[in-house]
Amino acid sequence: MVRIKDDGGTHTKCLLDPFDEEASQLEAAARGVGWEREIAIQLMVRCGLRVDEIAYPTLDRLRWSSSGDCWLLEVQGKNTKGGGKKTRDAWVPEEVAENIQRFSSERDREATESIVSVTTQSVRRWVKEAAEQLSDDGHGDRWQSVSSHDLRRSWTTYHIVERGVDVRTMMSIGGWSDYSAIEPYLGEATENKIGRSMSA
């Protein structure tokens, strides 16, 4: 179930579990309209990309790191210290890397062509449409509040709070230049973490 975090601000913040049923439901709703939409959502909820970073990665920027035994994707995005864009390597789960490779191959995408070749506004709309579809299909009204940034927020919170990934690693793969930029994500417990902590 999508968890609402209401901190009194102007926007409702939602938390999904990036590696559970919620992310899969959202991806499936997007895939029902188009494969490219599913990949865009995966890049946010499973890899932590910002919505305005989605159009940058190309297939030739996806690489296997033999020293890290993981897939990495070169991303160019916001510099949280200000100034020009910052380039980083984002971590990519194996199933997402395979999906990107299959999509690029079956769609005859050039290695230097954007994997997802639409505007930031289109990606935001895709997320809203997939979430609204889930709400309309009876998965709960909370889906109506889900935004594209909630996908990155969910990814960050899951890895820091639920899995205990160290903050320096998250800053590196998520593109935060200093601690103050990632600090808001440190204290938001997931339902699973709440249940485990309170029943121990």
C-alpha cells in the first residue's frame, strides 16, 4: 500500500516499496500503454534517477563494472552544490539493465540514442497516468497522490532506511553533492521497518 507522509507542506509525499508489489504494479500499468514508459518508471523507482535525468542515458552509457560486479549507468543531472550539471554513475539492478537492453535491441535503438526519448513533462504525465490507472482499477485512492519525485524518494528511503546502505554510497549513486541535500530522506521509516522495529 502506498504510504502517505504528510509533513504539513504543500505537497503530499508518498512512499512505495521499490522492490515489492507497489513498484511492479506501477511498472505494469505503464507497460500496458508502452514499454518505454515502464523503463522510465524503472529508472526512477529502481535506480533513483530524477525525472529530468531520464532523457540523458543512452545504451552506450550502460556498462558492467567487473570490479563492482554490478551494472552502472552514466547519468548527468542536478548539481546539489549549484553550478553546472554533474555526471555520476547510477546503480542499475540486473533486471532493469536486461529490460533496457531488450528494449533497445527490439526497437533498433542506436547505442547513442536516448533510451527514453521524451520530455521531462511527458515522463511526469506518464507517472500520473499509471498511478491514476491503478487508482481507477481499485488499488486505492492513495495512488492519485503519487508523483514522479515520489519514485526517487521511495528509492532513497528504501535503501537508506530499509536496507541500511551507507549514506556516502547513496550520495554517490544518487547525485547528492552534500549531506544537507540527502538529509531529508534519512528519517522516513517504511512500514516494514516500523513493524520490525516495534515488534522486536
